[in-house]
Amino acid sequence: MVDESEKKLKIIHCGGIAFTIIDGLRTLKLTIDGTDYFPEEEVQKFSIPSGKIESLKISDIPAALNIEPYTLSEEGYHQRDLSGSLEIMPQKKCIQFWFDELYRGKFWREDFSMNKYIGLIKEAIEKFPMVQGEFVFDEICDNDDDYIFARFRFRSTHDDTIKTALDKVARAREELEKAILLLVNDISFSDENLNDEPLFTQYIIIPILRMMGMNEVQYYHGKREYGKDVTFSEDTKWGNKRYYGLQVKKGNISGATGSELETIISQLDDGFSMPFYVTSCQEKRNVHDMIVAISGHFTENAKEKIIEKVHQKVNGRRNILFLGLDEWKWLASKYVTQHTRNIVGVSDFENDVRNSLNRLESAIANISSEYNFG
């Protein structure tokens, strides 16, 4: 065994941090604000307060580094951020965040236990488009006691700073949790969900959009972003993005003159005219299309009146798509996978959709011809 003192040591300063590197490959010590940090011997992992390293540019890090960021609680205890560690590999120009998760309660309940939950993590990583390619499931350690261990990782290319990398990991983990929820929750067209705009949005519209593979889905929790309850984007076949704004209403929409119809028209005007903020790129964008999404039906020429009045208010003709209850059921039957349907048990509405599929396809064709103005 070669003594560390006999190896070639090099000190490199980067972002106010001194890196002591052995043989140009491995970080032996970090010195931050006069404090030395050493890795745990067995795993070569540095435990460092998040605030000390957040501004460090990943591309400037001189050697491979494995960091377990933490924050201090009010009582002075270390609280791990995101239950894992950030592995930075400058030579490969990539980062990985390892999730090492230990659960107790493997035999918690017969119908749902921690080992079943671990299985759902693995299944979501392998099957759902919103997380495929970003996460890799590595192992499950399951022995005879009441504990179960899972290890999986998030992969990415270089980010600007450690903070942006950790933010990206946090967002990806949220997407993974949503994918897991889709495996265990019913996309239910219940009266409760259909008669409440937030429930209709969160438990029907957004899960379907995610299953359709839409990107950058943002929900404004009832605070409209200038006429838009939800915004999202779609990658086109031409290699660019198309942005959508979605306005949510519960119940039926009638073409009869009234304040509700005027409110929709005004909000569509705002939706087209005012840009919105895309958090993933930190920039403003304008929508290409607006969608009026309702939990009921459009009646008394409502769509025709809305289209005509919006076109009178804005310059040029705009794309408006109308999606009522029948269309949302059709989309659910099309994009929720058969495997997921078996898990969540949506056969009741699926049978109903099949019985009226011809009528719904005709309705979709009519809608497409109405809103596609070139």
C-alpha cells in the first residue's frame, strides 16, 4: 500500500475552494473558508453544507468529486438534501445524483408495503416517458428483516453551478413521484373531480398531459398567468417547441350571451397577448395555441361564438382548441397505458368510452377542422 504522502499532490483553487488532488484523479481534501473537509473513508464522499458549494461551477471542478450536500436544522443536526449524493465526473462531462434510500416497514400491509413501493419506483423509471432516460435503477437489497434498500440515480450533462444541478435533480425527483402516483391512483372522472376546477386540473388534465408526453407542464394553482391556468410545450417534428396555454372551467359552457362567455373571451385574449414565464429556461414565451378545457359540454354554438369574438379582439386568426368531457375521456383511453389501466382500475370509464368511440372520433375531427386556421 502506497502512503498518501508518497503520491503526487496538487492544490487547485476554484470558486473560493482549495482542492487537494491526488495524482490528478481524486479529491483528497476540500478547504472552504479555512475549514478542511475530508471524505468518508469507505465511500469517498464529502459531506458539505449546501450553502458552501452552491455557486461552484461544475465545469471548473478539476477532478472527480462525490458530494453529499446537507443543511443544518435549528437544533444543529445535519439534514441530507434529497437523500443522496452528487457525483461529478469532469472527464466525462456529466453528473449523476445517487439516491440511496433505506425504508422500514417492508411488511407494513399485505396490500401495500415498502417493497411494493420500491417496485413502483423501478417500474416508473422504466416505463414512463417523463422520466425515461434520466433515471437509472441500479439495485434492490431485500433480506429477511423489515428493511429494504434501493439505489437509483439521475443522470445529466454539465449544469452551470452545483445549485442549478441540485435544482434540476429536485425537479426530476418530483416528476418521478408523479409518475409513481399515476401507477397507483385512478384517473377518475368522478363527480367530485368534475365539479371542482383545481381537482379537475390536477387529477385529470395534468396526468393526461404528462402521459401524452407534453413537456414543461406548469400549473398556476388558480392564479391565472394572464388567462392561462396551465402552460406546457410540445417538441415538434421540426425540432422546435410549440407552446400551449390551457384555460380550465367546470361544467358546461353555453353560447348564450352572459358574463361567463365574456370572461372566457377576455381570458383567451390575455392568453394570446401576454407572454408567460418558462421556469426550465428562465425566459418568457408566447403561446401558439390556447385550449378551453371544460369538465362538461359546449352547447348552443359556444365554440363558434368564442372563436369569432376572439378573432375580433386580436390581430390575425388564432388557434383555439376546445376539449370537453368526451374528449378528455377519449384522451385518457388513448394515452393511459393498458398496464396502468390494469393497476388503477379504470375499466368503468374505458367501457363507456369504447361504446361511444365512433362518435368521439367524429367530434375530434370536427374540432380539428374548426380550430386549425393555418
